[in-house]
Amino acid sequence: MNFYEKVYEIVRQIPPGRVASYGQIAALAGNVRASRAVGYALHRNPLPGIIPCHRVVNREGRLAPGFAFGGPGIQQSLLEAEGVAVQNGFVDLRQYGWKLLKEDSVMTFEEIKKKEQENIMPTYGRFQVALENGKGASAYDGSGKKYIDFGSGIGVNSLGYCDSGWVKAVSDQAARLQHISNLYYSPVQVELAEKLCAVSGYSKVFFGNSGAESNECAIKLARKYSADKYSEKRNKIVTLQNSFHGRTVTTLAATGQDVFHQYFLPLTEGFAYAQADDIESVKAAVDENTCAIMMEFIQGEGGVVPISKEFAAQVRALCDEKDLLLIADEVQTGVGRTGAFYCWQNYGVKPDVITSAKGLGGGLPIGACLCSEKLGSVMGSGMHGSTFGGNPVVCAGALEVVRRVSEPEFLSKVQEKGRYIREKLLQLPNVAEVRGMGMMLGVGLKNGTAKDAAAKCVENGLLILTAKTALRLLPPLTITYEEIDEGLAILKKVLEELS
Ligand SMILES: Cc1ncc(COP(=O)(O)O)c(C=O)c1O
């Protein structure tokens, strides 16, 4: 009998009116540390007559957190302090005046919203939901309502919510050593660097904390390369219209969308914009002071718009001809998202520099700027750095992601699931077009706006993204076919209503 079978065997024996903590169940099933796993399992696959609840308050209304998450020792002492007798591992808390909270949350949604309005800068347009926990491609709000997740935190949770291997890697590292300065060598950082370079085909990496920061590194690297070889005047970077490269003042300058520039001028100098899929436009933007061309293979925020293979090859040829660095922003397209480990592999056009973030950490903040061999020594000691860059806990999570996602079998499953989703999407009502690659998909609608459709999806239990006028799907790479079908059924209903 495996652990979960034992869990369900024990749960089936809980008599009516009795309560067992997740910790007690986990201990009885043979793993005292697996109380969370028990909670998630019971939420996902509830048994009739058993109400899984994450927290309990005592008669004074005080929260008893150990009840949900601690081992049996903690439970026991907590319960004894409350004068509760435990019999056979199960205890009827209600007879002691304890109340079961059906909600996971100690705050209502309205309270959360109010606190946010009072305390957080209003930079985000949020959907009307507060998420509290998740497993696989399912997230839950405070009332236990389930949401199938087609967004994975904007392409971040590549292995889904709380994947057991990822949680173990991260929590083991957190318990060993949570942070060291980059003044010291880090075994887990070098392990990740070695693996990432090997699977990506690049020679060296710099670790930061976000996509924008990875792009900052790429921009500095290109300018330094050109300054060393030519002159400091040769510092201009050509990017594409409709691109998105981040929110720092320099990556905003790189972003070829005026709407993001408003209010924040002056931006960093030295950027020019060309039209995607138009090599003449790129040639016209390049001059004697250009040092690099920076582009996304698929413009994610721009509406999930892939560039053509022909254009990618033409840009590569132009870079070779003029000794410009080709920088690919793979922040959204990277780490298996498009069915290849990095998207350039789908195009057969290898950039000199690629930047990566989002899905790389599987849910923790990490950014990486990877460069080819000729650029490996361009940045010297003291020229770039980041306090948290390459943090051990984050690297441990990323290592688990990279090891698993880079397996050919894993990547072919991403391709298969991507094809399956695309085919199903094309059969849905109100769908005009499906764009993208692998599991990075954009859906153009015939009627209604993507924004309205996404809001309706959330109401109906599906988390989905938008990009410009398109619906955008970036599901966890580990999503199951059952979860895909469940999500698509919700999307179908919403699209029917809109058409
Ligand atoms: C292509 C691309 N580059 C850069 C970024 C910025 O990444 P971050 O928000 O981690 O700074 C994003 C974020 O959406 C992105 O899609």
C-alpha cells in the first residue's frame, strides 16, 4: 500500500463527528512530515462525508496553525494545552467548543481587497480572486473553490503548483543554507550553471532575479563587447516594435511599445526600433554605432506573435555580417515552454546571448543571461552583480526544473500537449485564430474582448491570461490531459456565451 492509499484507508475510518489533523493522518500513514501532502490530497480527491479544512480555531477564536501543518507532537501538546483529550489518534474538537473553518483563509476576500487598497501601490489590475493553495494545475481560493490554471503565474510555475520534487529541493536547501553572498562560492549555483549551460548550448551564465535584470545584463554585455573591440560610441541596440523586455528604465527603453514609455521619460538612450518580419526595416535601423539586435522569437506580451523563420535567419546573417550581437529574450519562451528547451532551437538560429527567467525557477525569482564562448570573458570582476543573484534556495528549485524539463521525453510531452490544446482550441466557438508554439498559445477571438473572456473564465473556475487582444495560454508544463479538458470545458462555455 503506498502512502496515499494508507492516507485514504485512515481517513475512511474517521467516525462521523470526529476530526483528525492532517499531521496525525500523515503520521499514521508513515510519514510525519507529509501533513501538507495529506491536506492537498484530500482537497483534490475528497471522500464523501469527510470535510477537508486547512485550519481550525479554538473556542476563543484563536487560530491553531499546528493543527493543519505540524507533526503529531505539536498537535498533541497544542491540544493538551487546550485541555483536549486525544483518543486513538482522533479527537472530536467540536465537543470542546472548537469550530471548523471550512475556508482555508483567515481573511475574507473583501478583507483581503481592503487591505490591499490600503497598503499596496495600485499597479496591478487584478482578477476578482485571492488564491491560497494549489497542486498540479489546480489552485484554490479561501473558500476551497478550484481554479484550473492555464497561466502558471505568467509562465512561471513550470512544474505546476507545489510539485513534490521541487518542494523537496527548495525546502531541503532552505533548511541547509538559505543565502550566501556572491563573495563566496556556492555548490548549488555552480551545479545549476553547469547543467543550464550544457542543456542550452551556451558557455557562461550570469544569474539575477528577473527577466528585466537578465536583459539588463545582456545589454551591458553587448555594450562592453563593442566598447572593447570598437569604441564606446558603438552602443546602440536595435529592438523590435511590439516587443516587451521589462519594466526597468533601460528595459522599458528596449521595449518597442510607446504605451509603456509614457510618464517615465527620459529613458536610457541608445535604442532604435524596427519592424518584425521586415529585414529592410532592421537594416535601416542599424548604423555604424549599433552593437546588437535584441528580439523575442515569439512576442509574448505583444500578443503571442511568432517571428518567421526566414526573418530570424536574416537577422542572424546581418549580425554575422556586421559583428553585431544577436540577443534573444527567451524570458517567456524559454525552459521548455515552446516544446524545445529554448525557442531558438525550434528556429535553428542560435543567438550570441539569450536571457531567461519566468519558468526557470519553477516559482522562485531567478533570471539568467547566457552567452556564447566568445563572450565568456567580456564582463570582468566588479562590473556586474546582484545581492540575491544565484541564491542557493532559488538555484535548488531551478536545478530541479532544468533537470526535469530538459529530458527529451518531457519536451516531447510538451509538444504533444501543445498540439492537443491547439487542436481543441480550434474547435471551440468564437475562436478566430490560434498562434504560438508548444504550450505558449495565443487565441484570437471573433466576438467579445479577451479581457472580458478572461474575467468570465475566472468566475467559472479557469485562470487564463490575455496578451493585447488575444487570450494567452501558458499552462504548467506538467498539466495533465484531464486538467486540460477540464479547463477547455470552462473556456468553451465562456466563449459560447460571448459569441
Ligand atoms: C519577453 C519578456 N522579457 C522580459 C520580461 C520581464 O520579466 P520580469 O517581469 O521577470 O522582469 C517579460 C515579462 O513578461 C517578458 O515576457
